[in-house]
Amino acid sequence: MRIHIVAPITTPGLSRVEDFTDYAAPGTEVSVSILQDGPASIESQFDEAIAVPEVLRGVLDAQESGADAVIIDCMGDPGLGAAREIARIPVFGPGQTSMHVAALMALNFSILTTGASVEGIFPDLVRRYGMTDQVNSIRTVDVPVLELGAEELLRERLQRQAELAHDEDGAHAIILGCTGMRGWARMLQDHLAATGRTPIPVIDPIAATFSVAQALAGIGLAPSVRSYPSPPRKPVAGFEELMAVMGR
Amino acid sequence: MRIHIVAPITTPGLSRVEDFTDYAAPGTEVSVSILQDGPASIESQFDEAIAVPEVLRGVLDAQESGADAVIIDCMGDPGLGAAREIARIPVFGPGQTSMHVAALMALNFSILTTGASVEGIFPDLVRRYGMTDQVNSIRTVDVPVLELGAEELLRERLQRQAELAHDEDGAHAIILGCTGMRGWARMLQDHLAATGRTPIPVIDPIAATFSVAQALAGIGLAPSVRSYPSPPRKPVAGFEELMAVMGR
Amino acid sequence: MRIHIVAPITTPGLSRVEDFTDYAAPGTEVSVSILQDGPASIESQFDEAIAVPEVLRGVLDAQESGADAVIIDCMGDPGLGAAREIARIPVFGPGQTSMHVAALMALNFSILTTGASVEGIFPDLVRRYGMTDQVNSIRTVDVPVLELGAEELLRERLQRQAELAHDEDGAHAIILGCTGMRGWARMLQDHLAATGRTPIPVIDPIAATFSVAQALAGIGLAPSVRSYPSPPRKPVAGFEELMAVMGR
Amino acid sequence: MRIHIVAPITTPGLSRVEDFTDYAAPGTEVSVSILQDGPASIESQFDEAIAVPEVLRGVLDAQESGADAVIIDCMGDPGLGAAREIARIPVFGPGQTSMHVAALMALNFSILTTGASVEGIFPDLVRRYGMTDQVNSIRTVDVPVLELGAEELLRERLQRQAELAHDEDGAHAIILGCTGMRGWARMLQDHLAATGRTPIPVIDPIAATFSVAQALAGIGLAPSVRSYPSPPRKPVAGFEELMAVMGR
Amino acid sequence: MRIHIVAPITTPGLSRVEDFTDYAAPGTEVSVSILQDGPASIESQFDEAIAVPEVLRGVLDAQESGADAVIIDCMGDPGLGAAREIARIPVFGPGQTSMHVAALMALNFSILTTGASVEGIFPDLVRRYGMTDQVNSIRTVDVPVLELGAEELLRERLQRQAELAHDEDGAHAIILGCTGMRGWARMLQDHLAATGRTPIPVIDPIAATFSVAQALAGIGLAPSVRSYPSPPRKPVAGFEELMAVMGR
Amino acid sequence: MRIHIVAPITTPGLSRVEDFTDYAAPGTEVSVSILQDGPASIESQFDEAIAVPEVLRGVLDAQESGADAVIIDCMGDPGLGAAREIARIPVFGPGQTSMHVAALMALNFSILTTGASVEGIFPDLVRRYGMTDQVNSIRTVDVPVLELGAEELLRERLQRQAELAHDEDGAHAIILGCTGMRGWARMLQDHLAATGRTPIPVIDPIAATFSVAQALAGIGLAPSVRSYPSPPRKPVAGFEELMAVMGR
């Protein structure tokens, strides 16, 4: 099986093949692409909007080159619905997938995300995915996506917000609300247990999404054509190159 | 006051100034723009995705040229969230506005829309806007957007589906689920009453959205910066022109 | 257009024509009536109950004398459903209208109201209007309606509760939960922004309701006869005068 | 214990002591009062509105004369909230009580009520009482309240609608949606079983409400003062007699 | 009438006939049985699981010996659904019954229960019974079931958590979340009022459940066969004795 | 990795290792156990109740013998919560897992299950798992579990109910509501497409649950200890052998 990751950003080095291969079954290959044109990171609906056309192209390119499934590597799931409409292979988003994984593992959960600029995005996703009654809180660490590499700061902020999610909000699980936070789930989970708290799962969205995508693509499941119907063909002005790639 | 209409399509003649001036208060001016590049009509999430970048440009152009409010002229509200993030003037979408108007006027409602390709869009909107318990049904007339000019066919299909929404689904109100259906609300409302049914309001999304946008812009209300935060500035590759226009 | 305001109280001077004319379009006339018999203010379901018969009379009087729409000037919307059943012109309530306006402008909102005696009324309204998942909190300033004129006290209390709604409850918007609080929205909105908080809209229920009522009446929308059917005629003992006025 | 029934109508003979004594425990006394002024029956929110002031007086009269609990004998629960605010004894409504009893006995239920004029009332009650996800359907027999004595017609219509609620709507229980339908529950229940259907409970609202009111009053439970706070005292113009009776 | 109480535990003396007779109408007899094999107390889903087979036997024994209704004496309602499937007499659970009683008496409520080990059980019950929007909080006193006899400790902890439920969570009512807490409701209710708080009902689950069970059994209501269908007969290996008792 | 399947029934041959190995990644071993004592099939809450103690033993036996995850092979998820409380390895149920997989793939879905006796179980599961707004309908083929081998009958009934779920209920996906229906998903999916319907995914619960369990166990995720706390140790009468096995 081949799973392709579309990172909806132009910054190289944030989505790397080696971030995913840990979760790959024997025989699963991973490829990653980033955008040529688009935002350096996704921290608003505006960033999503300008990333989406190239994301769609990336999804179709991956399908063309033989991928069996695609993951859009961002918690906001930018372009997920449109990608499912135009692709014949299954497309997954870490926002949707992580919430369902959390709901499988716990009666409710909190989301720890980056900063205030995405606070508007998450309530909208939570409603779209029918998770209103399962979400305890959405908390932010106030670290911009492109500065998530500041390890000490991030560690401290994640620990603080995870403690508050656990103690004040009563979270039974925590989702790391940015795929750029990959690698921190185990630390946080251990930190909560080590500080005498009831252990709760901390969900790494990339681990959860990659493994579930691999699983469901493996059994041949694809998104519903009724939920994501094939777009009617019609004249499109401009965007010719995109359209040509899309074979439409 | 000046209200600008961004039609998120490239087809001229579907959104006309005169479609809105009926609802304009004395002193309100209306302007309309269509897209240069983009889809001929919006009938899928894919169409929305490729329309949105130019929609955003249209919103910013309108703001630049002194508009007091903008309406994105499509029931799917493509780009509404992103537009609210980047504009200082209020932006409205007919999907969201019509549902709130319907809920103000009736205990529940049905939506009559164009065809199967948008059947996936509406349940998603209904959830986002918190209207799940108010919606009786989403019905389609199976007429593509670009063929809505076929008057006899459309009349017959609208009547049939409105009757079913009233009789089978128990709708207390009906929303016309495509802004291209403007002008048919009165006919449908009269038809239901003339055929001995309990009268119910049929909501023209353009009338409802224009008049409410004009009203709320008139009292100085703008969307919440907390729901639609200003996007953090950051490097953007490509899209230079767009970015320049946006003054970012 | 003529919009009539029924203040469901006997206290003169609280609902004044000049409170509404700011929001009136050119050509819109405003008239106001108060009750002859009834409570001095509305601060309980009991107050509402004894006000409603005269409110209904006021609505019918307004219709009789040529009004195009009526607003019942109280956040509890006393008599709204019954008024819609008996009137041919549209009737609006600021409770219902303000919540829909808030939901159009923000992902969620808090309500700031007067005192503990109305704390039971708001959760009930929130459920009736399907807003449970949109409401962050209902907070009170602990100032009786008839003492809302105590400017310094009110300002201080409103600021304090608005800060808490913003900071503790995470409100993306605030509704002033008493029409007697008209005039304070701008101050509160500015206060929150001036104190370094993310700006959020503060909704004046009178401005929101008057402007939306004017807008929807202007396009000829009326409440659904299926949600608000005309009451069957039948013998009524007593209440003759009321009935006579109602032409029933 | 003494339980008083306030029938919120002026028609004598519809609420009779003997309708309740079957459900009275040894030692429970029943008294019934009707209105002097008010509607002949309740079939609209308008009817409710003009009945409520006298209903409140009836509740206070009952308290004055030593009743331990009051039932407002109408499925719309007219005046229930206001009555709970002003009375020291518990007040019950058959709408609210029957829905909770049905939800105790079955996973979901349908309501069979009188005619189209109350179709607007029930969805509102269902939302207020948080029963949206438990209600399958609201069906009507199209028989006015004052003609419920037409036994053959009523039997036939009830059977037909109960069959449809069972077969088409999948109801796991049925509530008779008018207290004037008392006495028909057993027949309907037997009819459904006798026609080969899975047996489901049919709930007589009077039996359910009287027995639960008696039970809860018996253990000293009273409605929450926080949900139904005591109304602040204040000047009231007119309604002197009412106020005097109310000891306010 | 005879009401039998099945205490789903092996510890004698926790469920006593005299705990129920206060709520018995004249002519109602009470009997109590405990388990021979099973857990000493119920504090987990595991405890429930191993208690349930004997609970079912206890329900059938009670039916055999002429009981008119059965109550399973534990807030988790262990075996309630299965018991309703196999018994011809109505079976009640204090978890479900108390929540409906609380919702009849107040707009929302909190639950005070024993310790962290049941914190997972309550959110599940709340969802099953459709009470998500009515529950403010679930709080624990951190006292194991078998130590609820430590009066001073329990009193102090109950008071503290009730105060927090009232003040922090805004509870309009409180349910004692363990049938072993019987007898404390009045004290708590008085404590809240005596400390200057708005009075709210505190619901003793045994009082509420016994009185409602007696009331509904008294009017011949039984759980829906459609919600709780009779289990198909089929071969069962082992459990012969159980099966024999069950007459299956 | 080793995944153990506990079939909560005594009938041999219904859960076979070879039913799962198709979905096993290289290196994943599968083992299956059935019950010694218990029901021949699960078709009621009663069947579940008497199966659960042995299911728990089976889960602990599997853990003892080195399994990395356990699946309880029944759509009703009997004993899932209790098993998660007592096991250190993750335990999955096909009811819960399939619903989350369906919700990942489609905006809504229907469930096709065996017969009327489980119609009460599914609405309860749907509520527990927070899926109320995603479920279109629950339909039955009226074939007992132990007769699912009647291929022609089953095919015909499945096709008929799937068509109705698609056409009448508007399902965007279908879940086969009995793990004994394994193997039919592809046929049904093809049948719907072959008959000119919009293709929708038909979810085989075993394929979905095995592959997701394998995926999530593979990344080390385990159910939340806060949702499924370890049961407090305490005296247990009888069930000694069970307890001994459990090492408690």
C-alpha cells in the first residue's frame, strides 16, 4: 500500500516521511509533498482557503501516481470534503480522524492547540463532526506553528494546559490539536501520570490518522459518494493547469 | 450604505444589481462582481474550493472601494469564515442567514435545493450552524444551477418538492436552497396556500440575506473577532498578487 | 412602514419612540404603547403571565391602526407565540431575535441579564430557540429592572460580568439580556477592547430586533401559520372587552 | 393529602373529581375547579395566554385552602412556570409529566393530539423539556377538544393514528396528547396488541400525572426555587383583585 | 401492592425494608433481597457485570412470588434493560428514575456520587437517558460505598460538594448519586438554604424511585415491549439453574 | 501483535480465525475463543447479561496469555466497559467501532440488523456513543442470528432493506448490524451500485473493528483510565474461580 501525505503548507521539513514510517505496516510506503504556492503554515481559515486549491492538486497527483490513500496533514482538515469529491482513493483528515479515535477511547476529551487564531476553527470542526457533547474544552499553548520547535517552551506550555484540561475541565483524553505537535503525546501522557493524576490517553493526531487511514484503506473502505458526490463537469475559467492535472 | 455582492462564479448575468435593489433601503447602493477565474456555478465542495481565493479577493476589493458590507451570493457560503477573518466590514452568507431567518419565523423548515451534487453540502452546513433539530428535510429539484432558467420545468419541480416537504416532511417553512432560485418564493408560497395547504413562509435567500445584512450593518454589528480572528501574518509563496491586494 | 412597540409593562418612560428611531429606515414610523394594567416591569414568569393578555390586545390594536410589524419589548418574549397566532402582521421578540443575530455573528455567546429572578427564564428560552449548544453562560448584574437607571452601578456591574463572560466563559459575543439595558452595548464592546481583550460584539437587543424586524417585514415575511395556527373560535367567558377588541 | 386540579377552561364537566379518584391513594382527597373567565377549551397559545391569570389565581386559592399539590389539567401546561414561582406547594403539568413518564417506560414515543391548532404547541414543549431525541412524531386525530365526546369518531381516529405511530413512525410508546382523551389509553393499548402489533404502553396523561404528583408531593419534593424564583414584589396596576388573592 | 427491592450486592443491612416503608402507601408491602454471589458493593461496571445474572434471578423470583414491581437498588441501574426484557412486571432503576424526577423539578441538576471509580458510569447513563443538556456536573465525595456509614466525614463532604455544585456549577437541583446515601437529602437541602443559598431540591434516589415505581405500577404502566422485547428462546449452555428459575 | 477475539456465545464455528486473518497485517496473530457457559447467540440484553461474566474471563485469559488487544465479537458490545476497566490491554467492540468508522466515511448512516429483539439495543447504543444525529434508521432483516447461514433468504432480505435504507431513509452509508453478517458487505455495496443507486459504503463490522483495533493497538493507544477506572478491590462472594482468574 502507498499512503501519500499532502502537507498544506510551503515550509519544508515539517512533514517528513520518517514521521510516518513508525506507523507503517510492512509493505506500506509513505510519500510526502508540500505546496509550491500557499501559506507557510495553517493558522486561520484564510490560510486554509488559499492552501486548498493546491491541496486538491496534491491529492490528485498522488492518486495519479498510484497512492492508495491520502492524508491532508493539518488538524483543520483543509479541503477534505472537496478532495473526497474528486478523488477515487480515500482521503483522511487528522481533525476528523483524531476526534473519532478519541471518542473510541474515552467518554470525552479536550483539544490542546496552538494559538488564539485557530480558536475559531475548532468549535466549527467539533460541530461538523457531531462531537459537541464529547468535547470538554479547547485550550491553546499560545505558540505559533512555526515556533513549535522551541522545545522547552512547548513542553512547559503543553504540560500546563494538559494539567488544566485534566483538573479543571475533567478531560478523559486529550488530542494534540496540531499535527506539528507530533512526538509530544507520550511525554504528556507520562507527565500526567507521573504527577499523580489518573492516566488518560493523549492522542498524537498523526499516529492516529496514519494508522486508521492505513487500516481502512486496507479493507477497501472509501468515503460515501452520497456525502461527497462527484462534482458536475462544467466550464471553468482560469485554473486551467489545475483542471488539466485533474483530468476534468 | 453600500452593499457589495460577490457572486462566486464566472457566469455573467446570474447575479444582477437589479435582483437586490428591491430590498435596498433608500440610500443603500448595490454593486455586484463575479469571478474572473473559477467555476461557472457552485454545485460541489470542489467548486467552492476553487472559487474561494477569488471570493476573498472580491471581498477585499469591495472593502477597499468603500463597501459597508459584503454578501457572498451562494447558499454554500463559500469562504465565509475566511472572509470574516480578513475583512473589517461584515460579510454575510445566504446559507447561514436564511437558516436563522427561517428559525425566527417557524419551528422547523425544509430546504429545497438543486441536485444530488449539493446533497452532501447541506447536512454539513446544517450541523455547523446548529440547526440539526430545526431541519425537517433537504429536497432537490434535480435541475442544475445553469439550467434554472428553464421556467416551466423549475416551477413544476419546485411545486412538487414543496408539496412533499409540506405534506410528508411536515415543514413549517421552506428555504429555497440556491440563490439562483430567486424570484420563486412568492409563487411557491401562493401555490401551497392555493392548493388548500396551511400557509407557510417560503424564504428567498437573497431577499432574506440582503435585508438582514443591510439591517445589521446598519447598526454597526460585525462578526466576532474571537470566532474569526485576524490571520497571523507569515510568509506566503505564490499568490503574490492576491496577497498584495489584501494588503498583507 | 410602521413598526409598533408594545412595552409589556405599566411604567412609562422606559420604552420611548426615540430609543428606536435611530434604527428606523427613512419612511419607517415608530409608535410605542405601554400597558394599562399589568406589572411595572418583567422579572419573572409570573410578571409575564399577567402582562400577556394586555400585550395581545396591544398587538391587535397596533394591527388595527395600520402597523406593519410589532415588537414586544422584553427579552422574555412574553406572549410572542400567542400574538403570532392572532395577528396577521409579523410579531417579533427581542429574546428570539437577539439570539439568532448573535449566532449569525459568533460561534457562541453569553447573555448578561438583570437578576436571579430571571435566571429561570433564560435556560427555558435557550432550549425553546434551539440555542443550547451556542450559549456559554447566562450571567446577572444583580440590578432590578426598575433600577437600571443607576448608571455608575450598572456600568461597573456590566463591565465586571462582561469581563467574566469573556475570560472565564470564553464568550465570542455577548447579548445584553434586558431591553432596559439599551444604550450600553457600545460602551461594553469598547471596554472589552480597551482592556486588551479580543474584541467581541455586544448585542443591543433593541437595535438588533428593531432592525431585523424592519428588514423582514420589509420583504413581506410573516411567521408560519403552521407554527402559529389561527386559534379556533369558541365561546369565551369574561374577557369580553379583550375579545371584542380582538374582533373574535 | 389533598390534590387540587385546576382545569384551565370554563366548560363544566370536562374535569371531574371522579376522573382522578381512581388514582388516589387512601387518604388522598381530590378537588377540581374550573375558570370563571377564560376559554371554553385550550387549543392554541392564545387560549393558554388568556387562561393563565385565572389559572394562577386557582393555584393560589388551592394553596390557601390547604391543598398539598396542584395539577393544571391541560397538556400545554399553561402557566406552569409562573405557578411554580408563586406557589409554595408543588404544581405539576401533564405535558411535562407525561413525557418524563413515557421516557421512563420506552426508548422513544409519539404524541397523539387533537388538531392542527395545537401542532405548533407540542414541538415547543418537546424542546423545552429536552425531549427532542425521544419523540418520534406528533400526530393529530383532527377532533376539536369540545367534540372529544363523539366516541365512535374518536375511537376510529385514535386507532388509525396509533397504528401509524406504531407502524410508520416506530413509536415505542404513545402519549395521549390531550387530557380530554382520558379513558382511551387502555382501549388503544389493547387495540394495538389485538391487531398483532408489538405491545407498547399508551399513556393516559391524567393517570400518569396524578399518580406521579401524588408520589412526589408525598415525599415532600417541590420545584426548584432556582428554576422558579419567587417574583420580586413591585407595583402592579390593575389586576388588584388577583393580586389581593395572591397576597402580594 | 407488593414492591420488591433487589439489592445487587452481597452485603447485608444496606438495603432494609424499613428504608422503604416510609414511602409506601397504605396496602403496599415491601420486601428486600440481596445477592448470594456477587460484589459486596457496586462501584464499577465490572461490579455491575458480575452482579447482573443474580439480579435477574432476583427479579424473576420476585415476580414468581407475586411482586407487582421491582426496584434494582443501585444508581447504575445494573441489569435494568435485561430485567425489563424477561419480567412481566415493571422494573425500575433509581438512576433513570431520579434523573427524570430531577428534570421534572428543575431546569438542570448535578449528581453527587461516591468516588472516582463511578465517574465513568455516570456520563454513560446521562447519555443513555437523554439528559446531557440537563446535567451541570457530576461530583464525588470520595467515600467508598462501604464506608458511607462514616457520618461526620460524609456530612462534611456532601456539604462541600453540594455547595460547589450550587455555587460553581449553577445546579438547580442535586441528585444523591448512590442509593447508599439515603437519608441525607433533607440535611443537604436544609444546609444549602441555611447558608444563605437559593433553596434547591436535593433528591433522595430511593424516595424518588420507590414513590414513582409505586405510582406507575399502581396505574398499570409497564415498560414498552418494543424497547425491551422478550428474548428469543434458544439453547443456553451452563447457567441451568438460573434458566430453570427463569422458567425458560 | 496478537489480537484475541472473544465470541460471547457458545455456538462453535461462528467466529473463526480465518474470518479475521484477511485483515491481519504481517506479523499479527489471531486467536478466537467462545464461551463455555452462556447463550448460543446474542439477541437481547438478557443474552448479553448472562454472557458478560464469561466474556470478562475470556478477556483476562487473553491478556494473561499475551494478547495485545481483544475484540468482543458482537455488535451490542456486551461487557465492553467492564472489560476496559479490568484489562491492561485495549478492548474493542464492533458496535462502537463501526459507528465511528461509518461517521468517518459518511455524513450519516443506517444500521441493518437481525430482528425485532435487538431493536431495543441499538437506539441505546446510538445514544451512548453520541451518534443520534448521524443515524438515519435502524432496519431489520428478520432473520435470527443462528439462521444467518440461509444465504438466499439473507441476501434477498439484506438487499431489500439496504434499498429502503438508501431510498427511503437517505442513508449515506450502511453498517451491517450483526457480526454474523460478515462477508455480505461487498455484495450489498455492489448491489446498490448495480441497481443504479449512488454508491455508498457498506461497512462490515468485523473488517472495520479488526483493522482499527490492530491500528490503534499498534500505536499503543489504550482506553482512558478515567472513563474506565480500575474497580476498587473488595470482598466478592461466590464467583471465586472468576476472581481467581482475574487475579483480584
